[in-house]
Amino acid sequence: MRKYDIERVFAVIAVSLLLAGCGENGTKQGAKSQHAAQADTAKSADAEVGPVTGQPYVEKLKLPAASVHGFETTRLESKIGGYVGGIKKVGDQEIDIGTMVEKGTELAVLEVPEMMDELNKQKASVQNAKSKVDQAQASIQQAKAGRNRRDAEVLQAAASRKEKIAMLQYHETKYGRVSGLAESGSVGTDVLDEAKYEFQAAEAAVVSAQAGVTTAKADVLAAEANVTKAEADKKCAEEGVKVAQAELAKLRTMIKYATITAPYKGIISQRMVDHGAFVRPATSNSAAMPLFEIVRIDKVRVVVSVPNDQVGKIRQGQKATFHNIGGLPGAAVEGVVSRSADVINQKSRMLQIQIDFENPATDFHTGEPVFLKPGMFGRVDVTVNAWDSKNLLPVVPATAVGTDESGRSYVVVVKNGANQRRNVELAFNDAIQVGISKGVKIGERVVLKDVGKY
């Protein structure tokens, strides 16, 4: 057989085998392409295919077990120990649970008699310190007077020295004249001796006067030192006054702690003491007992937890609705997510978020005021996403969505005759339709049934 004939035989055999094994599939693929071009819902050899449609939708995260808390809650303890001497009144009613108080309102007063005694003692210490200042001032005046006296003595000693020098000069001259007369025999030796003695006495007087000047100057220096010491004593006494006054101020501050006051405007939620009860100080004392608990209610916070698998959808500023409130049937108030813990609780595996409300809030159905009381429970709906008529949410039948081994949702997109599995994020699933927030676009074609085959 010729080479050409052999090639023709092999070609015929190959075509026969191809038609026998794949002819049916090829026919169906062609029919499928033709049908897909003519209608939205198509039949192929393995799947029913349809388009992704769209509709408006608001995706909300519904969170139960939301609770109302006062914006601030404080247990008031005493810094000092003492006996409850009195519970104050607001109006004609003694302060107790349910009493509304303003910031700074006096709630109770403790009796601390030993501290009052210490206060009186410290006042006396201040007066004593001030007296020492007065004494020091008097000592300064006395020292200055002594210094002035010594200055005068220096002047007096200097004058005396000058006088003695003059007398020395006189007797020196006299002695010289008498000596000349004695040599000529005009006077006797007794007159010469007298003049000599007077001259020597004048010399001694000058030396003595000089010593007096030196002594007087030394006395001036001593008096100046006394002045300096007196001034230093006064400064020390003045510092003593400051110390005593500081101790007095500290004691007065401590006594102020005997009066328990409200740190902010709020309502008394608990009263733990009565007249005569002994209150232990809170400082380093684990046995300390609070006197009152106050809650700020002009503003409240609604606290709710977000499941771990929904945490990624929460953002600060998202619209939130608090409704199904126990004790307030039909009421609903709107706010925004004010803050998030941003840390998942290790025990509950949930994330805490909070929504702040001014109290009273406003019912968005009726416009009526709604007073939220701490302890109320309800439900919070957080608006995660919203699609309107201009921005529709892609929607497919529930049968078009599958789940893989890791729990991720997916659809099978048909494009250019090929099937492609694509992961998607769901906005809702009501068992009939599924809204897809991410993964497909409106108009794309997807497998509608038995997507697990692809």
C-alpha cells in the first residue's frame, strides 16, 4: 500500500473515533451557546445558567443582648476614716437612691474630732512660728543698734587717739625746749625730768588710744555679725511659718475629704451608709466601703457584643438603631457606633462596641422623647452597607451559591463558554435569594444549580 493511502486510512479512523467519543458533547455545547444567546436562562450539557440580577438592599448586623449603661458610674469612697455625722438633703428629702444631684452637691459629712484637734494645734503652730519671726525682727533691730553704738565708739576712739597724738606732739616739743634750757643751766634737772616723764606718758597715751580704736573696730565687726545672724534667724523663722502654714493647709484639705460631694450631675443609684456608721479610709485599705454610687444619666451608652465572624464589618460611625427595648414597647432610637474595643474578648470571643445617646433620646418613629434607663436591654441593628436604586446589590438564586471545604461561599461564573469558580461575600441569604456584596457584577451569568460539580 502506498504511503498516501496509509495516511488516508489513519485519518478516517481518527475522525471516526472522535465522532464516536465526543460527538454528543460537541452537539450540546453548540446548542448551549446558541440558546444562551437567545434567553437569560439556558440549558447546557451539565448546568442551567442565568444572569445576576440586582435590587436595592440595606445590610444590617442584628445584635441581641444590648444593654444601657450610665455614661459614668462612680462609687464614692472616703479618703479619711470617720463616723457618718450627717446625710445631706436635696430639698426636704434626705439623699438616698433615686436622688438627682448636681456636681459638687454635698452628700454626707464624716465626724473626725481628732483631726479638728490637730487643726487647732496646727493653727497654734503657725502663730508660734509667726512669733519667732517677730522675735527675730526685734533681734535684728537690737543688733543694728549695737552696731551703731560700736560705730560711735570707733569714732570716739579715733578722736581720742587724735587728741593723744596732739598731746604727744606738745610734750615732745616741750621736752625738747626744756632739754635745751637744762643744757644751758637755765633750769634744773628736776624740770627736765618732769618734761621727760610727761613726754613718755603722752607716748603711752597714743599707744593706748590706738588700741582703743582697734578694739572699737573689732566691736563693730562683732555687731555686724550679730546683725547678719539676726537676719538669718528671721529667714529661718519665716521658713518655719511657711512649713507650719503648709501643714495647716494640708490638714484643712484632709478635713475637706470629710465632706463627700458629687463628682458630676447624676442620680444616686446606691446608698451604703447610715448615720453613725464608721467609714474606713480608702487609701491602701481593702476593707474600705463606699458610701454612695452615682450614675451619670444625662448621657448614656448602649453596650453590645459583635460575634467573631462579623467583626470585620464593624466600623466607627456606622448607623445603629437601638430597639426592642424592654419597658419601652415600640420605641426605637438611632445613633452611630461611637467606639469599639478593637480587641476581641478572650472568653466570649466577641467584640464590644458602644453607641452613645443624649438622654432623653428621640423615638425616630414618633419623634417623642425616650428616656433610656441604665440596665435596660434591647437589640442593636448596625447598618453595614446600603444599596439603592442607583447602586443595586447583585442577587442570585440561593441554589447558585456553594460552600467550599474552608467555609467560603462561591458561585460558578460562565464566561466565553467556560465555567469559573469565584469566591463571593454575602450580604444576605433568605434561602430563596442571596445578595452578593463582593465577587460578581450584575449581568454576569452564573450556574444556577448543582454548583458543587464545578
